Amino acid sequence: MSRLLLLLIFVAWSLWASQPVPAHDAVGAHIAAFLGGYLLLILVMGIWSRLAARRIDAADSSQALKHFHWGMSTARLCVLVWFLVGLFVLGWGPLMSRGLDRIGLDPDRIEFPGLLIGTLPAFLAWVGLWWSQYPLEISAREQALLTQLDEGIEIHAPPTLGTYIRLNLRLQLLFTLVPIILLVCLHDLISLLLRRMGIGDVDSDVIELLVTLFTAAVVFVIAPEVLKHILDTEPMPDGPLRERLEAICRRHDVKYRDILLWRTANHMGNAAVMGVVPQFRYILMSDLLLETMSDEQIEAVFAHEIGHVIHRHMLWFGIFFVTVTFAAVSLSEPVSELLNRWGPQANWPAAVILLVAAVLLLGKFLFLSQKFERQADVFAARTIQAQTETPVAPRHHVGPYGADAFSAALRQVARINNIPVTALSWCHGSIARRIGYLHDLSADSQRTAHFDRFMGRLYALLTLALLGFGVWAAITLYLSRAAL
């Protein structure tokens, strides 16, 4: 969820920058309140983290971690909400817009500088929350050292504050920021070329939509080539484990550019897959995950990532965001008419509408993300189960062996990352629920088939939404052009 919230911060600024700048009084006091709100949020979470760190070795340490993880997720959501309040109510938007005008940065022509400057307070608050979380994170890691010693796992010193912030900076902020920078810079460049060719002002709404979709598609395809350097990766060394992982890819006819070792200074056990096109597709396995999990558990986690590729989840996410773009174009005119009823000086209706839209978008994204994760879990459990079946059926149910093996891998992931199995994960769902769902499927083979049918209907609905909003957006643009 963190990356989506960061993306919504960019979206909020872009929507603000595209509107006329209203007058705003008492800017100094309101800006102080805006920045002070972020400082208060960081301090509150910092105090909570330090109090929870003192109880980490007590009997309720699991509950303390769970509650703090929930609180931190809420705090990150508050960063977005408070940014909207700052833009539309407290005067941060007018102040930045006028400042950019004074130095000659017109957001209608060059969006990139204003995007970075305007969103800076929200991102600094995001970094401040890492500082807040650090004491509890370190206490949890130190508490886990005894368990690791008993299990014979190699011990690594907890990260320093600088290392902890640097790792999160790579994983969260830069992972989101760099593709956005690429998209905005490419968009600015294409728009500049079109204006010099005399095309930019002709059918501007249509041109803007086409340029936006084109730049998004280009960045969507090539971003993994950049992100593999942001995340500090290298090719996984040759050996028996890599051969087993490659065999899984061959078995399911999955094409990829490389399998990468993800260096996290042995502080994060995770895996990921990037890339919708095989030539730019990378499968990542972190150093801590490879070091602390058995080969069977590693294969299970790897199969989960392959499940995302098999079911084209990245492509479906792309379709979702294109649909959202079409919906924004379709609804822009009625929303503008609604806002005009309050007059040009009333910013709070725009803030409320944007906040509602952000909540709806976030809710839909999280729903899709959890269903996609569940489908990848099912694929991994099926893959493990298939290894015990002869012959292997092309479509098979989740059996007890597959459910148990993948559940064991999930529990190990929770353990090495100091995450309670009951802790809420907005994008994945809690590990306990994921495990419980797989065991429910394994109890009745018909439940797996029912899940497959549900996902088929979900993909059909996404396709219909894309076509419906696409046609509506085309009609909206045609009518607005005819009115001119």
C-alpha cells in the first residue's frame, strides 16, 4: 500500500497544478499548521515506537508489534490526507504555485520541478516515519537473535539508523519516485516537441491523453531495467538452487531476463517480480530469504512470484490504471460543474471530492492486490502439490501437502521479517488469513475450482470497465471538441 499512497501524493499535486490558483489569506499561519501537523505525526509515532520497544520482550510483544504496524499504516495514510488538506485548504498549493511562477516554472509546460518541490513535505514526513519506526524495529530484531542462534542461523547485526533509512529509501521512495520522474520527464519532452511542431495546442485534451498513455506505457515496460539498480541487485550465482528455480520457469514456460540476488544487507526476507515484457522481466530473491529458508521454502516463494507472471497480474494492474485514467477524463466535466457551484474560492469541496476519489481508488486497488496475491498463493500451493502427483494434471486443486508446504514458507517469511502472522497487510492480507484460506481450499477440491471461476469473472469485469470508460472518455472528448 505504501507505494500506492506515494503515487497518490503525486496525483494530488498534478491535479492541483492543473487548476487555476485561487487567492489564499493567512498563508503564514496556515503553512505553519501544515508543516506542524506532519511534525506532530512523526513525534507521536516516535513516542509510540519507543514505548512499544520497551515491552518487546514481554508476553504481549506480538500484540505490541501488530498494533504498531496497524498504526504505522494509518500514519502513512494520514500523510496523504494531510497533504490534501495542505494543498486545498491550508494554502500550500497557492504558495508553491506562486513561488514557481516567480522563478519561471510554468507547470503547464514543465511539470517535473514543481512536482518535486510541491510534494517535498509529504516525502520528508514519510522519511520521518522511518525514524519513528526504527527503535521498535531494532528491538524486534534483537529479540529475534536468540531464536536465530537456537536454529543455527547466521547472525547479522541490526542495521544502523542510516542503513535502515537508506534501505527503505531504495525500497519505497526511490522505487516509486524514479519511475514517476522518468514518466514526467518523458511527458515534458514529448509535449515540448509537439508544441514546437505546432501540434500541442490542437485538440489539447486528446493530445494530452495520448501523450500520457504513451509515456506511461513506455515507462511501464522499461522501468525494471532501472529499478534493478535502485534495489541493488546482481545475478543469482549459478548452482543447484538456481537450476531448480530455472526448472520451475521452464515447467511453466515463463520467460524472463534474469533471476537476481537482491542485496538488503541481510535485513529483509522478500521476493519480487518486475516486468510485463520478458525482455525486461526480472525475478528477485533477497539475501536474507536465501540464507534463512530451506530450498523447498525458497521454491515455494519463487513459485508465488511465478504465479504473478502466469496470471499477468502486472498487466492487469496496468489495465486498472488505464481504466482509472479513462474514468478521470469521463468524470472531469461533471465534477468541474459541481465545483463551480461553490465558486472559485472554495477549495474544500475539491479537497473532499479528491479525498473520496483517492479512498475509492485505494479501496479498489487493495481489493485487486489481495485477490492477486491470493491467486499467486494458490498457484504456488498447486505447483508444490503437483510435484507429488503423477501424472501432473494441467489444472489441479490445492491439496494438503501443497497448502502445508506453502504455509510453512509464509510462516518463515513472517519470522525472519519480525512480522506477526496476524498483522494486517493492506495489499496482501494477513499471513494467518492467507494460510487459513489455503487450508480451506485443501479441504475440498471444488473450492479451488470456485476460486478460479471467481477470478475469471473479476478479469471479465475489469475488461468491461476498461471498454466502458474508454468509450465514455472518447465521447466526452468528442463532445468537448465539438463545443469549441
